[in-house]
Amino acid sequence: MMTMSEAMSEVVSEVVAGHRLDRLFRPASIAVVGASPKGGYGLRTLRNTRGAGFAGRLYAVHPSHAEVDGVRAYPSLADLPEAPDAVAAAIPAAGVPALAAQAADLGAGSMVVFGAGFGERDEAGRRLQRELVAAAGGRLPLIGPNCLGVASFRGRAALWGIELPLLHADADGVVALAAQSGNMALTTMLSGRLPSVAYGVSAGNQAVLDLADCLEYFLTDPGVRVVCLVMEGLADLARFRALAERAAARDVAVIVLKVGRSAVGEAATVAHTGTLAGRDASYDALFRQTGVYRVDDLDEMIALSSLLAAPRRPRGRSVGVYASSGGECGLVADLADATGVALADLDRAARDRLAAALPPYMAVRNPLDLGANAWGDQAMYRTAALAMGASPDVDVVAFAGDAPTHSEPLDEIGWPEMVIGAGEAAAELDVPVVLMTTTTDVTSGLIALARRHGVTLLAGARPALRAIALAGAPRPSIARPDEPPADPERRRRAAALLDCPLSESRAKELLSLYGIGSPSGGVAADADAAAAIADRVGYPVVCKLHAPGVAHKSDIGGVEVGLRDEDALRGAFARVMRRAAAAVDAPGDGPAPGVLVERMAGPGTELIVGGRNDAAGSLVVLGAGGVLTELLGDSAGLLWPFTRDDVLDAVGRLRAGALLRGYRGSPPADLDALADAAAAVGRLLAELPEVAEIDVNPLLAGPDGCLALDALVVRRPEEKGGRD
């Protein structure tokens, strides 16, 4: 995996030097290998390419046909009059590696491999895919295998093996789409509600090119305003992060639908952090920190694309809603809070203007029921949109209504008048005006009508409101924290600590190297030593089992707190050791169990600040700590590096955040110290890749700083041969 600086350098160099995928997305010549008059992916690719208006040189390659569907055919790639910019491979899997090698040797610019039977199937298929990658050899950009192909409507080239909505070729596309799933890519492009598409990619197995490569190319096109990605995962999150930040800087919206969120089958982890932070948490943190919009399904993706591709994007989440139906108004009101949308407070001017337009018996509120008599009234729909849109608290104006499949002709039931009225208002306002249907069943005529008059149609009340909430959410700062270089002496001392079994005391010593303090105390092997430590640090104290390999001491009664004198401490020592003898295996050659005696900490809020290293990077998790960690499941993730503002944003999403800000007279916690502690955990993980997981639980966040009351550090099994 490349570093962040390397990723940024690669992105910048692509912009300066032109892009290596130009010959794939804007080819001047295309060869379709395996095209046959009998049908199949090859024949369909020829027809799709011509249907998209391709004006370049198109070749068919077939060993025995002189032409296919009116396109001249050649026996092999080597017989072509030129090295094609793009090759479509519509042949059985077994022959693809050799074809890729030939294409690369001839200087072809790119290849699309439709066929299945590669890495998605079995070991033989994985071996074949490795042969394909080797044949491409870094010389041949390749989409697939196991994909539907590439539809470059911008380049008028459609290397796509099945049906394709060619209508996008006649539009000035503003949306670029790439998906690992070919069917989801096609389904999205076939939707009449999606704005015009510039590029559509089915990436398949991503043997050579992946979604990040597609995103990188899409960002070279100034006409692309929205990028939609459907993914199962990313091979290089650092590179994706650099690209997402570049998209944010260009005001290009990136929308991601990530499938496979569940952690079914994931091995259990030792630390609490593993429970709080499933495999999806790193992606969630990445998307949130880089301003990527994450959606839950294709309806949300299409609705959000429509909203973000419009000339005016929402400036916030407050909406003014009107309809000619009290039921629709009630439905929107019920769904608004659940979807993260605020119903705007209308100002006095808006209320007066609406009251003047409505019958005297109609109440002015938001959502606003115009009454059945307003249906089909152009002037009323214009007035309502203008009044609401001019109110300072309104970020989006939405009017609700439906025209499902079996509706009567739109021009017979008032729809043109209502949409024209709302469209006239939209042209005067600086906020978007949307038509929100309550179901996703929408006649195509209504979509076209709304589009003609500058109104954005969002289908389905819940997807529509979710789109408004996402589009209007505050955008994160993309500023990068300036990280000092790693301290080699700290690294050396940390490595020495990690070279031994990590008890709680050694874990806290490791934390102290990164600036996270813990209460005064020490380890005792007997009651006398415990009493001596308590005399030194002062009562009250806590007495905890000290035995490497025991992850959660409280589960076996290994923690006693609030010990105010020596008698209480000695009694606690005896009880803890007795419970340890019953619950902990004999130490063998390791140290015998003892206790850790520490001074009781002052008041504060107990949190967990933990994290892990994995293929995604260094993930830090904040949440409600102590015994509430798993009970509440109240957590937020951050992917290193992150800023102080990122930490404060994460705290704001926690239910425990109210306690940190001061609750019912309690003093607020030192949030700067909490941000420093979270950053320290992130820095530790980034500097020490041999650490698999770290769990500071609880971290006591008080008015005067933060203290680690307990700590667990788990090393990578492959590094040390097993976990503590």
C-alpha cells in the first residue's frame, strides 16, 4: 500500500502529464476480438459502440469471418492495420492471458475482458487471473475480467457486452459511474431518474484496474459533477483518500454504495474495539473524513445524484414542504426526523405571503397542506415555492405528489401546471426546488416534465429525504494535519516493551511514551507490597488483577475500587487472588499473577479510545467506556491521520458527548486533552504496525485532562507467534 504522500504525488502527476486511461475512455480505434454473427458479447459490443456514435476506426477480430455485422474482420490482432487504442475480449477465459500478452506486445492502449471463470471461481480460476495480470505486465490497462465492460458516452465508445441505455450518448453527461457489480451498474444507468451519464464502468474482478483508477480518470473531466461508486472494498485506502480529497477540492461529489457491511464470519477479537469497530468502520471513517457521501441503496444513490448534479445544491438540511394532500404532509413530517431532515421554521414574510394565498380556513405550517383545490393550480404552486424558498431557514423547497405507472395522462390531471409553477419559482430562487414522490413508482413522463422545467425529481419519500439530509450535511475540512517525524528513541523504547508479554502496566508504559498518562501506582506480588504502594500514592486506591493474558479483568471479579484504607486493600488483595486462582491458568514459566494498585482517579466521563491496524490503515474508535462499551454500542471511528476538528465531530456524534460537554451541572471535560489522547492512539498505531489492537478502556475524561485507567495492547500474531 502506498503512503499518503505517494498517493497525492501520483494524482498530481496524472493531471500534469495526461492520463494513461485516455485510450480506454476516448479511443480512436477499437478492436472486438471474438465478435461473431451468431451473437454474444462481441456482436453486442460492435452494435453498442456504433449506437453510441463512435466515429473512430472499428475492427472485428475473428479467425474465419471476413466481416461481422458490416464491420471488417481480421484473423488476429497482429493482422490489424494498427495497434488499437481499446481491445474488447469476447473469447473464452482460457485464451485471454495469451490475447492480453499479444495486445501488450503490439502496443494496444487498453483491454476489456468480459469473460468469467477467473479469480471469482476457484483456485484454477485464480491461477488464470494471475496469468492474465502477468500478461498485462503493467503495460496494458485492463478492465475485468468477469465484467460487462466500459461505456464511455463522453468518448462515444461502448465496449459493453449486453444491452445499454444509449440515450446517455446524446446528452452532456454530468455523472460518472463505476461498480464492481455489472448488474448494479447497468440497473443504475437504466434508471430514467438518473441524470445524464458521461461514463459507466463495470469493473468486475478488478484484476488490473480498480474503482480508484476509474475515479482518478473521472476527475480529469471538468464536465463530471458527480461520481457514483458501487464497491465491495478497496485495495488501497490511502490512494482512494487522496483522490477523494482531490474530488472535494474540485467540488465533485463522490457517492459510494458499499455492499457487504456485515461482519458475518469475521473472527472474534480480543479487545473491545473489535466489537465496536467491525470491518466496515474503517470505510465509514474514511468516507466521513473525506466528504464522500455514503448511501444505503440504489434508490438513495440515484436521488442523491439527482440533487447534487442540479445547478443549485442544498446549503443545509432544512426543508420547506408543501402538497395538496394532508396525508402526504403527515408522511413527510413523520419521516423527516428519522432521515436527518429538519422542517424549516418559516419566517414572518413567508407565513404572511402564504396566508394571503390560502383560503382563510387553511392553516400555515410546514409541511403545508394547500388543500385539494390547489391541485393543478400553477399560480398557487409558484407562490408556495417562492414564499418558502425566500424564507432564510429553508435550504430546499419540496412539493409532494405522485404519478405512478397507471396514472391518467399528466396533461389531463394538472401536472404540467404544478410543475411549471414550481419551475418558475426555481428560476428565481437560490435554493433547489424538488418534486418528491411518496413512492418510487413514477411514470417516465413526470420525470421528463420535471427535467424540462428545472425541477429535480426525487422518487420515494424516504430516499428523497435521505438525499436531502446527505446533500445538506456539513462538509468536513480536508486540511491535513502536519505530523512531526517519528521519534527514533521512542520507537526503540516501544519496540523493547512490545518484545515481552504486555500486561496492563506495560501497556500503560507504552501509552506514556505517546503522552497518555495513567494514575500513580505499581505492581505488587503480595499484600505487604500492595500496602506499601498505597501508602506511597495515597488512598483511596483501586486493586486490579495483574496477569498477562487476562483481557477483561472485571469479568472474573478481578477489579475492586474505592479502597479507603489498608484493611480494605488487604481484603481486596485476598479476594482478587482467590478469584484469579479459580479463573486463570497456571502461569508455567511466566510471572505469577499479582495486583496492580493505583490511586483512584477523580471525577470524569469514562470513554473508550481504542484502535486497530489492518489493511485499511490505522483506525481509532471513540465511544462510551467502562462497562457500557458493549451495552450501548455508542462509538465513532476515525482513520489516521485526522485533525482535532475530526475528533470533536466524532465526539459530537456520541450519545456520551452530552456528558463531556457538561450535563446537569457537572463540569465539562477537557476536550483538547481528549483530542490529544485520540491523536496519540492514532500516532502509536501508525508508528507501530506490529500492534494489532489497542484498547484504552476506560479513558477518564475530566475537567483537568485525561487518564488511562485500563489498557490492553494486542500484538500481531504473525509478528510474535500469538496473542497475549
